[in-house]
Amino acid sequence: MSNLIKVAETSDLKPGEGKTVVAGERELALFNIDGKFHCIDNVCPHRGGPLGEGMVEGNHVVCPWHGWRFDCTTGVSPVIPTAKVDKFDVVVEGNDVKVNLNGA
């Protein structure tokens, strides 16, 4: 069962940008990668840094606190594959960007 929550509008993020959004009681990191929206957990597993505030490089976000990298489309670290964050499905309906809190 889906649990879609609107977190942004398509105009909020240009391609190559990310931001922190709130869905229910969770903080998530939303990214626009080449015109497609992706969402992962906002908390870096290393030291809790805010991934939504990180620099986007291609498909990856770089944690602003200590430089850990995660693939915005999968939540998996390209350096340490066992290091990962939760990924959430994203649905775009019109201008609304919605996240499914039930995960990917």
C-alpha cells in the first residue's frame, strides 16, 4: 500500500540540485537528477550529516560534513557498498513531487 506525501513542486529543484524535505515526521533528501526526482534518507550513516544539503555530482551526493558519497538513485555508497541509506519511491503528479514513505 502506498503512502504518498507531497514534499515539493517540480519547480523547486533544477537538474543537479538537492534539498532537505519533510514527509510526515521524517527528514528526507530530494534530488533532481537529469530531470528525474529521487529521494533518500537525509541522515548520513557516518556521523548524521544532512545529505539534502550536500553537493550533487552526477548521480551522487557528497555529505557536507565528512565527504561520504551516496548514489541519489539507489542510496548506496559507490566507495563502500555496505554503507547505504534508505531509498524512497518518488511520484510526480502534475507539478507535485510525492514520496512513498513505505520505501522503494
